[in-house]
Amino acid sequence: MSDCVFCRIVGKQIPATVVQEDADTLAFMDIGQVNPGHVLVALKSHADNLFGLQDAQAAAVFRTVARVARAIRDAFAPQGLSVYQANGKAAGQTVFHFHVHLIPRHENDGMNLTWPVKNPAREKLEEYAAKIRQKLR
Ligand code: 5GP
Ligand code: ZN
């Protein structure tokens, strides 16, 4: 048996409350429920994080993300919805099987992500962008 908790959920070896399933993805309720209606969309195949996704898998995940987001909006009428996805411990990832959070949001709901902007000069943006462009494949 896999020691990955989300592989076990996908394999129906441990229970989860499923909202949607297709060939590539499984959407199920996050056990922690930051707000009511908090759903995780996981890739069925094991990938530790975003860096392990093939293009078709990335497309499949985002198709499910958008579809389930519309259903959460219609079911819970939140004031907003955050899409959150962590890669690596430093980014806050705790389950190392790729997944995306869909979190209904409300004013002053206590979910805070600090956003320490640096507002660098335009030349810095050009420098950063050039580094990234060089690595695109
Ligand atoms: P991460 O921090 O990796 O982005 O999020 C992992 C999420 O998985 C957490 O929000 C946590 O509540 C959820 N989680 C962890 N274990 C289980 C589980 O066994 N079942 C379900 N449904 N969610 C889980
Ligand atoms: Zn896994």
C-alpha cells in the first residue's frame, strides 16, 4: 500500500468525501475546511508537486478546478474564492501529492497570506523575465 495519503484516497483505500471524479482528477472535501465548501482537486496519478505535471495533466486539473469552482460559487455564494496551490515545504506544502485548494472566501474570514511587495525598478523586472525566458521549454 502506498504511504502517500492522497494516493490512498484516489485508490479508495481510505475514505474521502468526493465531489467530482474523472479519468485524471479527483475533487474531494479538505478535511480541515478553512471555510465551508473548501475542496481539494488532486491529480489521480502521483506527482509530488506542480513540477511533475505533463501538459495534459495540467490542463485536466485546471478544467476540474474551474468546474468545481463554479459549483462552489453556486452552492455557497461566497463573497470570493481563493485558488491556492503549494509546492515544497517552504511554500507551505504539507501533503506531497499535487493538489489545488478551492477555498470560498468572506470578508474578514481570518485567512491571511502576507504579500510583502518589493516594487523593484523596471530594469529588475526585465532582468528577472529574461532569466525565466531563457529556461522556457
Ligand atoms: P497543503 O498544505 O499540502 O497545500 O494542503 C494539504 C491539505 O490536505 C490540508 O488542507 C489538509 O487539511 C488536507 N488533508 C490532509 N490529510 C487529509 C486527508 O486524509 N483527507 C482529506 N480530505 N484532506 C486531508
Ligand atoms: Zn500520491
